Amino acid sequence: MASSTRTGQSTKAWEALSPCLPSRTPDLDYWWALTGMHLAIMLEAGGYSIEKQCEALIFRAKLSSVARQYPTNLQDEKKGKETS
């Protein structure tokens, strides 16, 4: 899984957890890298302890595994509906 964003921002909790989480699908990995990093930055800025940051990030990672898999490219989704 990605360990940093395109902007180069990161947090200690993100750096500690992200490499430990298993890779799932390209779409889920994309959404984890995008939304997980935003959550990590907000938690750190909010002054949460490193333990609470990790707890929230683990919850977010698990949540994505049970949520619908959104495509990273909406054009791919539209094409799939047209061929169905």
C-alpha cells in the first residue's frame, strides 16, 4: 500500500500502519491511500494520541474492505454499464 500522498505529506501513524496493511484490490488500495491519508492528517492536526490515530486508521482500513468497491476511473464504470 502507498505510504505517502502525491503531495508528500505523511504522519507517524500513517507511516507505521500503511506498510503493515495487506494489499487488496487496486481500487481499494487507491481509496485507502486517498482517504486514509486525509484522515491521518486530520487526526494528527486534531491532537489525537498516536494510539487513537492508529485505532481510527485501522477502523478506516477495515471499513473499506466491507464497503462497495468504487472504481478509480468513472469512465471504466460507465463502460461496464453500457456493456451489461
